[in-house]
Amino acid sequence: MSDQLSTALHEADQRDLRRAARALLRRPLLLARDEPELFRVVRQQATPLRDWFEQNTGWRLHIDAEVARLFKRVGAAPDGTHPAREPRSNVPFGRRRYVLVCLALSVLERADQQITLGRLAEGIMIAAADERLAATEFTFELSGRGERGDLVAVVRTLLELGVLARVAGDEDAFIREAGDVLYDVERRVMAVLISAARGPSTITAESFDERLDALVAEAEPASLELRNRATRHRLMRSLLDEPVLYHDELTEAERAYLTVQRGLLTGRVGELTGLLPEIRAEGIAMVDPRDELTDVRMPEVGTDGHVALLIGEELAARESDVSVEELRAFVRHLAQQHRSYWRRNTREPGAEAGLVEHALERLVALRLVRREGDRVHPLPALGRFGLDAPTIAPLPETHA
């Protein structure tokens, strides 16, 4: 084989490896039936992918004939900045819907190969009657359109994940009490759905926060080598999974390790994924030139995206805490200024409150601001969206 052909084959293999890695980072639960050609590439690259994630992040990769699952681990308990969302409306889940997800999965675990939405609802109502749930004042009786809507939002999320596959029927008809829906239960997907350091049923802690911490807590390494490896894993997870890695949020050991190994860590991430490091005094952001590996975009088209961008510019210019009420007044002014472009209801009384909340959710999730009660504090990465006054260079002198 000629050197030229060998080089071409190696480059093609590296492109496939990058494509497969990006696919798993974008969608850690990937189904063959949803993206068969992409799934084929992931299966072909299974061995180097497993090795890379195990060595650099400690994440486990499971691949079989139908499912690829990257078991990502976060470095701390979830902070609520990236909630589950109803696939159609994009409305974030609240406590009721999260509880319904858990109850639905418990019913599906014992269900036959197929189940109707009505039968699933009956099982959830029985499970919700448990005295331990009743003690938390949670109830579910399918007694109105609101509860039916909550159940359908959960089911649509399970459909998107691949836990269920629709056979016949329509969820909107179920909400109207005008029909039922039949689903296949995908047990292979259910078996790899949960990603946690330990099984939830083994946790004995009582409080909610303690139980969340126990889900992600990992064993403390005993030797220096294992501690260095754990530090590398935490840093690499942050570079891959967080919008920004801020130096002041790291432990002393993590900062020391990053100071020495920064080039190696960012180089490995970039080689695998195509992300580009943006390194500043305050921290590191791995930027995706193709804008694919994120669930929250900035900027984004539409009124809400424009509001978030303009609020970001305003906060970057002030460089100090701002009250939520000040931002609402700012958006009220913007609604008049951009009335020709924004949707009409943004000029209605009180509309600014929803616009500001939506923008702050986005900015907090991207780690561009920190919100503490009624105060909003800009973080260093927000400077990327600041605008400086333009400067005009003088024209060069000309000579006759």
C-alpha cells in the first residue's frame, strides 16, 4: 500500500472518529432506527471511542446492534440550568413532570411489550397513591386537561428518548378525551437510560439534596496517580460538557493540574471533536465552529433570542450587578424600539417579565451570568457579546 493511500485511509478514519464522537456528545443516547447511517459509523468506531472516553473522562460507552449510550457523568449535582423540556413546546419540566417520568418508567418496567396511553395512566395513578408519595402532597388522578397534558408531555419525552415507539393513535386526542394511543415498549433503551454513579434504589439518604449528591458522588481515589486521573477526568468533562470552565471555580489541585496540562487537555478535546479553545485569564471555553454541540444557543434567531443578545450586550457594557427590575425596564424600552421586528405581544403590559426570565434562563445556562435572587451578575465570558465603539483609522497620507 502506498504512503499516499495509507495517509488517505487514516484521514478518512479520523474524520469518521470525529463524526462519531460529535454524534455521541450531541445525543448520548443514539438509536439505530433514528439515524442508521450515523449509527453505523459509531459502531465502526466503537473501540477507539471507548478507549478515548474511558481514558480521558471516565465515561462508559455501551454499543449494541440497536443502541449506543454514552454514560456521561457530571461533576456535581444538577443545578437546574438544563431542565428536561417538552419536545413540542420547549416548556421546561417542573416537579410534577419529573415525578411522572419516574412513575411512568416504573410502570413500563413491568408492562408487556405493548401498552396504551390509557393503561399507562392507570398504572401511574396506582403508583401515585403510594403513601410515601402522598406524604409529599403529590397527587395524580387524571382529573382534567392539565393532568392529561402533563402526562402527554412526559410520554412525548419518552418517545423522543426512544423508550416508547408510537404504533397507532394521537396524544392530542387523548388530551381531548377523544382517543387512545398504542406504543411499543423498547426495553433495550430502558436498560441503558439511567446514568448515575450508583443505582438510585441503593441510596438511603433522606433529603432530596443528599439523594442528588449521592447519585453523582464517586469514590475518593486512594493514590496520587488515581487522584491525578480523577482530576483529569473532571477537567475534561468540564471542557466537553460545560459552556465555560472558570478558573476561580476549580480547586487548588485542579488549577495546578490545568496550569501544567492545559495544552494537552485542550489539544485532545480539539483533536477528537473539532472544538477550538478560547483561552482567557478567567478560564477556557471550547468553541464549536459548527454550532452543533449545544442545547442552548447564543445568539439565536427570533424575538427571544434577540432579547437575550441585547440583554447580554447591556450587561457586558455595565460590568456590574443589575436588578431584574432594571432589565425589565430596559426590555420595555427595547419593545418599542424594535416593534417592527419583534412579535406583537411583546408590547403588551407585563410582557417584559417573561422576556427577561427567558433571556436570563439562557444566559445562566450558558454560564454568562449568575443570578442571585433579584440581582444579576455578569460573568467574564459575557465579554464575548459586548460591543465596543468603532474606531476609524486615519487614511494614509498621499503624495502628489
